[in-house]
Amino acid sequence: MIPLALLNEGEKAIIKKINNLEVDFLTSEEMNPCEGGCLFCKKNKGQTEAHVKNFGLKVGQVIEVKLNQPDHPLLVSLENTQIAISRGLAMKILVNKF
């Protein structure tokens, strides 16, 4: 198992473990530039692990990395949904690559 944050763009994996955490994430509809020009503002900070699982991040879920740039959240795809995940959260999601 490796952290989701270490996958390259285009790689797919299966989520094997989600550690107890608080998260930052945005849906694709919320990924609008903020006043500072940042594509990934963290306006949803502090959500619980249960909420993340309801959003589709759960053990056994197939996830694909769409965008993984240094110093930015990861953009991932799962079940026809794209979400941005903070790098801290992505380090706590352990996956097995295909």
C-alpha cells in the first residue's frame, strides 16, 4: 500500500485504508478561482471522515488521479465525480495501484 498522493497523473488504484482524519476537499463545481487566483481554495475545511466516505471515498473504491501537481491538491475521479483532495488527506489514503 502507498499513499494516494504518490500516484502519478492517470494512474488508477483501489482504496485500501482511510486513516482517522479531518479533510479539505472541493467538488468540481466549486473549483473556481478565488480572489488570489488559486484554483483550489480550502473553503470546505474541517469535514469528518464519515462525510468523506459519503462523498465516495471508501475502502474498495477505484480512484484515478487526474491532476497531481506539487503544492496543489490532487484532482481525482471516482464514480463519475471529480473532487480535489488536500495533499495531507491524500497522504492518509492508502491505495494499491492497478
